[in-house]
Amino acid sequence: MGGQERRVLAESLGMRDRGHDVWIATTPGGELAGRAAEAGLEVIPMSFRRARLPANALTLRSWIRRLRPDVINSHSSADSWTAALARRLGPRAGALVRSRHISVRVKPGPGHRFLYGQADYVITTGESVREELADSGLVPLERSMSIPTGVDLGRFHPDSGDRAEARRALGVPTEGPVIGVVAYLRQDKGHAVLLQALSEILESYPECSLVVVGDGPERLNLGALARHLGIEKSVRFVGLREDIPIVLAGFDIFCQPSLRNEGVPQSVLQAGAVARPVVSTEVGGIPEAVVHGETGFLVPPGDADALAERISGLLADSGLRNRLGEAGRRHVSETFSVQRMLDRTEQAYAAALRSAASRGATVGTGPSVP
């Protein structure tokens, strides 16, 4: 369950609670399918593999004919191609929405022109991604909307956990500074750069600890790098955790050292919601979540020295940490709540239906959102 899957589930539950009929088409047996079913959502089993694209498109077309949804919302590459091809095969029922969660630049070649041309509307998780799609000529601004992922402010708040208990659960000292990162362990998340920065930080703050929350293909490589740098005793790899509000309570500083491919990361917003100052990078939609100098600091991606300097500066000034954290809480509360995300998503779906009608689509029979 990465950030994208969590958003899909949160959106689906929110839309259901607002009175819409919702289906989720996803890989059978996967974590998203299991959690959706547990929550009472109807799950359509589909394996979105490139090799099965024609067959999947025919299967999806059959489901569309059966359910007659008003809106189909695709979220990643394989399912977007499946939905686009299903629409091309007809009938052109309902509105097709493409959600783009990452900031990788899309090349405006024939394939992408077909893919985005089939969509009636596009949702991005950051304004910078929306503007790039417009600049590329693929999606005009009037046919898109930026909707960052919302944070559950009732779950993520400054009193969401006890600091000492959180640290005991994480296996770090109850005293001494703690830096934390919550992210999937892959290269583009920049964990290796943070480990390099930590080796510098420890020269001035030898009692500092780094907590790495998450799992992924880079786990063994990161452990080897920590040993190579001689900092393994200061690093705790705690794996996947579901109690993120409590985990964040144990941090003094949250760091998201991403190198590329980011929308607006949920973990950065969650850290802001619990009033933790954030040090991150100038990647994708992160500058929308972290206001440089007001709620945290941004450094160039891959710059371990700059990362170490900003984190060390925060470690030296508890007053600054508190001010940035409080400002971060206000920023997230005002801009990134779940209710705001759902409100804007409904607005986007309404705009998609208008766009579909103008392009000749046949709208379904009810307010349904797969």
C-alpha cells in the first residue's frame, strides 16, 4: 500500500460516504483489494498487465456496459491504457478521468497523445504537474485540476501520540534528537543521500538517531551503505508501520529526500499535520507542501551537504523547530484536508461529465465512481 493506493482507497470511501456508488477495479488478492473489501466496497478483480492489454480492455468494456458508470477514474499507466482502449472500443459511456500521481515529465508523442486525448479530464496531485501537461500540449489547463492528497486531521494532529512511548516502540533513545523518514524504499526516494547526510550530522550530534519507516527493493542496499559509512548504530530500519501518527510523534524532524517522481507526498503532509518541521527537496509538488523558510526547508535533490546543513540548523534551534512545525500544521489544515480533496474531486468529476457531454459521450444512469 503505497501513497497512490492509500489515496485511491481514501477517495473511494469518501465518495461512498457522500452517497455515490463506488467500485474499485484492482488486482485480486492484492492489499488494496483486501482493504477495499474489508471496508465494504465492491471490488472488480482485474490484473492490469501490459501483456494482457487487449483482453483487459474488453473485460473492462463489459463491466462498463453492465454498471453504466458516470465516471471512470484511472490512476496509473497500465489501468489508464486499459481504460483508454476500452473507451475507444466503445460505447463511449460516461466520463473518463485520468489521475496522475507522479511528476515524471510526459513526452508528447503519439502514444501519450492518444492516452490523454481519450481522457475527458485530468487530475494531478500537484500544480507543477498540471502546468507541465499543459505546456506539453497534452492537456489544456481548462481540462485539468490539481488536487493534492488530503490528510485526515482527526487522525494526524500534534497530540496524536506520546513522544516517549513512540520512541520506545521505535527502539530509539527517549532522549536525543531523532530524524525520521516514511517512504517506500526505492532509489528515487533518496534514502542513500539522507544516510550520507547523517554521517555528517553525527560529527556534531553524535547522539542523533535516524528512523527509516517503510520497505522496498533498496532495503538491503541501504543497510549495507549504513555499515559502509559506519553509522549503522544510529540508524533504525523499522519496516512497514500502520501507526504513522504515533511514529511521527517520536520524530523531532521529518526528512523526505526525494530525487524525482513526486506529486505532493502524503508523508510530508502528515508530518506537517502533526507539527513536525520538514526538510525536503525541490522536486515535483513538494514545494506546494513545504513552504521554504516557513514550514520547513527545501534543498536541491541529491545534495547531501545541503541536507545535512539544514537538518543540523534545526537540531541546534528548538525554537525554530517549534515555529516551523506550528506553521506547517496551519498550512496543512488550511490547504490539504481530506474534505477539501473530496470537494475538489467532486468538482473535477462534474467538469469531466460536462467535457464528456460536449465530446459526445453517453452518461450513465447514476452517480457511480469506479
